[in-house]
Amino acid sequence: MPLSPRQRRQFLAEPHVGALSVVEKPDRAPLTVPIWYQYTPGGELWVRTAPGSRKARAIDTAGRFSLMVERTVPSVRYVSVAGPVVRTTPDSEELAYEMAARYLPADKVAGYLEFERTQLGEHVVIYLRPEHWLSADLGSV
């Protein structure tokens, strides 16, 4: 059964690991990679990545991407959203903290941020405006 608009927005707002897909080359299947993301119901979805990464370059060229999130317990449920990139901005300490705190236990956030800063380097933030939605909850099947 498809989720209602309210249900799909709420599900997307939960901290799932997303599968980001973007057309990288016209003669190949889309590049699909796991990624942390942030979303507030009714707002824009955003991701952080290195500015020179394959996904950042592909998103810049395509001007859009899609993201699918799922769970398997207590029922199989997924939401997929696609849309245009509305802006790309430099990262900030606040956004880096917000994303890390969304996915990690509180006592691991500072260590992860230090690792990211010293080992992974610069990031940018890419914002998507959700335009197309697919969703289902197969719990009643």
C-alpha cells in the first residue's frame, strides 16, 4: 500500500541510510551509493559530500538526483524521492554536527567529526527539492 503524503514525509525524516542515485554517464546505469541525509517534513532534503567526489560531479552535471530509504522491520517500508538540486553550499561545523548527531550515538559524534575533519577533508552540502515520490508499506502483505 502506498503511504499517504504525511506518512512518506515522516518516514523520510527518520534517520535511515539512503541510497543516492544519479546519472553519471548516459550509456550506463545510474551511480548508486549509500549516504547519510537530512530532511524535515515539507522542506528540502540535503546531503554532504566531498566537492570532487564522483557523486558530487555527477550531481553537478545532472542537476538532480534521487534517494531511496527503506526498512525491513517491523514491516517492509520504503520511500523514494527525486528532484532538482536547488543549491550547493559550503559545509559548516553546525551542519556537520547535525548530520553526525542524527546517525551516531552522542558519545561518538566528536570523535567522528575529528576523523572527518582530519581524514576526509572538505565537504559541500547539496540540497534537493522533492518533486517525485514513490512509497509503499508491505506490512499487510
